Amino acid sequence: MAKGICLTMGVLAALTLAACQSMEHGAGQKASANLDARSGSNVKGTVNFVWQGHDVLVSGNFSGLKPNAEQGFHIHEKGDCSAPDATSAGGHFNPDVQSHGMPGSGANHAGDMPNIKSDSNGNAVYSAKLSGFAVNSGPTGILGRSVVVHRDPDDYKSQPAGNSGPRIACGLIK
């Protein structure tokens, strides 16, 4: 009887451990991207990602943006910024096959992020706390993908990409 209880407890412990390991969460994993101008713009920037629990803290600094404006900002599915217009980065990162929408609404691409807001000199400091993606190379991971700044603000409703216009900066997330 004691052997059976120990065996059952061992199986339960193994199943519990497996379940805990499959729940994806971060413990400070970091990634970054250096953005270069595309589509004839002068936009440059740096973006940092820090994974804390189920959230990713995203921070960035940008220059060369249209002054006093908003620009769409997204993680794209491919880590390829080689095209002059950054179309080589593919569409928005969307591992859960959701509609495009407001970040955090539950009905949005994993790669949907809040707009960047520039100051009167065309510079911006960015900060957001997001969920729906991971800082790793797994199915919901952003490593090896790209981050893109668009010319126009994301309206968070137009499909498939928020009507945010041409891609004016792109960088590989590593």
C-alpha cells in the first residue's frame, strides 16, 4: 500500500512539475533592437524588452519622427529589415491568430503595441507594459523577429494592421 501511495505521489509530482514548466513566464530575460531608417525617413531608435512574469516591459528612444505626432509601432513576424521599405519584415507578429486591435484588449495581435508619441523636436521616449509574447525563441517568442515604426498612428481597429502607413524604421530583435 505504501509503495502505491508513493508511486501515485511521484506521478502527481512529475505532472505538477510538467504543468509548471509549461506555464510560460519570464525572470528578467532581455532583448533589444537598434532601428534604422526605412522608406526614405531619418528615423532611428533603440528598443529594449525585459520579461518579468507574464509581462514584458518595453522601452525605447527614437529620433527623426514627425514632430508632435503619433506613429504606429509593432513587432513583425520576420527578423528581416533588408527591404528599403521594410516589407521584408512580414506582417504583425500574430501567433494566436487574433484580429488587430488595442494592446491588452484580448483581441489583438501579440505584436500590437501602443503608438509612439513624439515631442516638438521629433524625439520620443517610449515605455509600455505588455503581455501576449515572450522574450525567447519559442512559438510566442520575439527573438529573431523585427520591430517596426510606421509613419502614421495605429487606429487599433482597421484590419489587418491599423492603417498605420509605410514602415519608416526597422530593427532586428536580439
